[in-house]
Amino acid sequence: MPHGSLVTFEGGEAAGKSTQVRLLADRIKAAGHLVTVIREPGGTPLGEKLRELIKHAPESKGMEPMTELFLLCASRAELVAKVVRPAIDQGTVVIMDRFFDSTLAYQGGGRGLDTGMLRQLIDWSVGSTRPQLTVWLRVSPEEARRRMESRNGGQTVPADHFEAESAGFFSRVDAVYAGLAATESERFIELDGSSPMEDVASRIWAVVSARLRL
């Protein structure tokens, strides 16, 4: 049984993160290891209420970027303290659909908030909890839009406030992820999210199983 570990998945909208998180969790379970899957924002009773407020509530549409940031950090602090850290300490492999890199990309790149301030708030929210590996599924804004239209019968119907953002917003998000992948290459693995699902899953398993010694 390996020591507890944290693997995070990052990417823009409709990148296929949820599918790949599920496939990886299934393989880790099949290999005989404990695994916990968590999404952000959310993952706790309070976090799920904050998720609804941040992403879906009509009254939160167009909220101030700083308001959005503080709500996300509140959800994250609750999640790390009550779920993520205890699971890791018990020897569980924790897989997260988004973590603090999303804040750097979305609130930093997308919203234009100061990166230094974001990093300080992230440090306060997560303490020493850091991923051993981050999988970045990269798809172009055009491919993401095509996927969203495909699942909605040819119509672009945003599933939440973030999906409703402009192409320019997601270009800035992508640029931040690219910068993170370049500067933190030991942690980040960049994969083409538009490749066949099975190929992406096989590549993820090869890297994760080797890195975590599963």
C-alpha cells in the first residue's frame, strides 16, 4: 500500500476531466488501493452549497472577482482540512477534479487578479497540501465549444457561469496553464484532451502508476 498521495486534474471547460478522473479511480481500485475522488469547488456539505452559489445561482452571475475568489478559498480550506488531508494521512490516493491551479488560471488569467495575492491566499487555504502529480488535459477553446454544443443538441447552452465566459477568457486561462506546465514540469503532465479517450486514459495510468508506485 503506497503512502497517501494527491493527484489533481486541470483544464478548461469540456476537457474530459471528469471522465478521466473516473477511469483513473477505477484502475487504482482494481489495483487494490484506497482511492477518494473529490471535485472543486465542493466536496463537503458546505463546499457543495458554495459550489451552487459560485457556479449556478442566478444572483451570483457577474459577481465581483474578489468575491468569487474568497468563496472558492473558503470552500477549499474546508475541503482540505476535513477531507483531503485526513484521507492522505490514512494512506488513500486522493484524486481531485480541480485544485488551486484552477484559481491561478481562472481567477488569475481569466479574471486578471494579481498572481502574488492569489498564491498567498492559496497558501493560507491549503497549507502544505500539494499534489504529487497534476494532469492537464488541454483542448482548444474551439474544441471545447464544439463539445459543449454536441452535448446540448447543437446549441451552446452554458452549464454554469464559467462556461458562459468568452473565448478570450479561456485563451487567458489556457496561457496560465501553459506557463504552469513549463515552470513546474516535474509536477505537470500535459496531455491532448482531444485524443481518443482510451489513449488518454492509458497515458494517465502509465504516468500515475509509475510516479506513485502503484
